Amino acid sequence: MQQPPSLLHRKHSLPKWLIAVNVVMMLPILAAPLVFYASIFIFDNPHNMPLAMLVFFAINSYSLVLAGCAALSIRLYRRTGKAVLALLPHVLSTVVIVLLFA
């Protein structure tokens, strides 16, 4: 019986440009501790506590969204082999983040 390719082999089967794009798009995750510290101040005398908690979790979940976009990008490239579809999750997440926070 044939074994599936190891994780290391699967990682190297991706083109270098896709790995570079995913690394660059996930760089904002490095700011997660600072974002978490700054978002604690949302609870400084909130008028609506459920809304404050919702905003707190929405702000702090951006790293999960970026990681999900990277995983989706890799999965789309492996299934289709098309660069346009592989870049689509990153483009859409960037547009949504810019529209929400600009």
C-alpha cells in the first residue's frame, strides 16, 4: 500500500511565489500581542457590554482569518493549479479588512 506524501514533501511541491505570498500576507500576525493589549481597552467603561465583547473577539480573530486564507490559498492552488484562484482569498481578505477599518 502506498503512503501519502509527507508534510515536508507537500510543502516543497508548492511554487516559491505562493509560499512567499502566504508568508507576506501572514506577517501582520506578528502584531497580535500588541493588538490584544490595545483591544483590552475596549472594556474601559463600555455602554454595551455584549457589543464590546463582540468587537473584542472580532478584532482579535484577524489572525485566524489570515491563517484560514493562507490554508485556502494553498488548497485552491493544489486543486486547480491556477494562480488567480490561489490569490483570491488574500485579495478578498485584504479588501474586507481595508473596508472595515478604513
